[in-house]
Amino acid sequence: MPEPLLQLSGVHTHIGAYHILHGVDLSVPEGAVTMLLGRNGAGKTTTLRTIMGLWRATQGSVRFRGQPLERLATPDIAAAGIAYVPESMGIFTDLTVKENMVLAARGARHEGELDRARLDWIFGHFPALKTFWLHPAGKLSGGQKQMLAVARAICEPRALLLIDEPSKGLAPAIVQNLVSALRELKAQKTTILLVEQNVMVARTLGDFVAVMDDGRVVHSGRMDALAADAALQQRLLGLSLGAHA
């Protein structure tokens, strides 16, 4: 297994009176795609939000490139090279697609300073963004908004992408475009931590997997090993990956 780019050790997170994460140990190898799987309510989204500092770890450590993140503000975590695509997408609906992209690019103050080659690559996978470049993001369809949310995260090279259920509610054709873009990022050795309920996406993209249950990581290993073990899938996830392929 490659060296971890991100390491969570004994992480606990409380949200108000609720104790959500109960000692999460998670290793995200550099240059690979790690799938974070588990039933609804297992703590996957809370884990991503804790990494980004949106919710604070009350115990344990979150280390990125060996440096602690758990006391940093979210903008500082983003500046360190981590991009986050929340399940809620987090786009600015009153701004145009172009304005959303410019805001997401740390090195650009206007459209002319965007990386043109990278933008054309994004348009190749998500052509609707080019079509609606000057339209308010709030007028996009649900699938187009998800495209924009992912495009904002990848408009510049990032060391680590945290993506929460990007294919949820998308039409199959859009899911294929999304998988194609993420596969190319994977080929470029981009490190990705991906929460995903779509079994096809998980099997296609995942190198490694961590399965959560009740606020803990209860299994970690190679994605292909989990995909080949129907009994383990049933025990950990309550489903068969083969039956959902």
C-alpha cells in the first residue's frame, strides 16, 4: 500500500449532544482512490466534514502530509490542497457557472486567468457547463449542478479530493461522464476519498476501501478483495456488489 497522504487516528466528533464518530482510524494512500462505504448514518459524511474542519474533532488526530489539521480553519485546510464536494453540492446559485469556477480557482481573479487547457478538459466531460457558462447556477438541473460542484473541485490540481456521493440522483449518462473524469484523475495519481452508494462507481474507481458502521471504520483493505467476497459484503454492507453491478 502506498504511503498515506491523509491519516485519521482515534477521531471522535460530537455534534451538539450527539457523539457521531467513535474513534475513526482511516488511512488514505497517496495517489489512489479510497472508497468510504457504509450504511446510511454510519458516519461517512461526518468524517469528510471533520477532515475539512467544518465539524471539529473532539479527540484524536487528522494529519495531512504528516501535518495536523484538526485545529486549522477550513480555508486553511483548503489552501493546503484539499478540495471538498459536499453532498449538498455547495455551489453559489445566484452566480453564473463562470463566476462559480473563478471563485473556486485560487490562482484566478477573472476568467482570463483560468487554466484554459484544464477548463477545456472539464468541458469535454461536462459539456453542459460550457453551454450554460453565463447562466445562473441556480437555473441548472440537478445533474448539471452536480457537474458544476465536481468541476469546481477539479478546476485546479488538488492534492486530495473529498467527494460525497457525487452520482446520487444522476442519470446514467451523466454518471458515466463523471466516472470518466474521475478515472482520468485517478490515472494522474490524484488522491481521492470518495463516499459513494453507486456500486458500479465503487467497483470501477476504488483501489482501496474503508467500511464504516456506527461511527467507526470496521473494515479496510483493497476494493477488489471486497468485491470478490460476497459473504463479507453481506456482513458489512447488507448487499452483494455482484448483484448490483
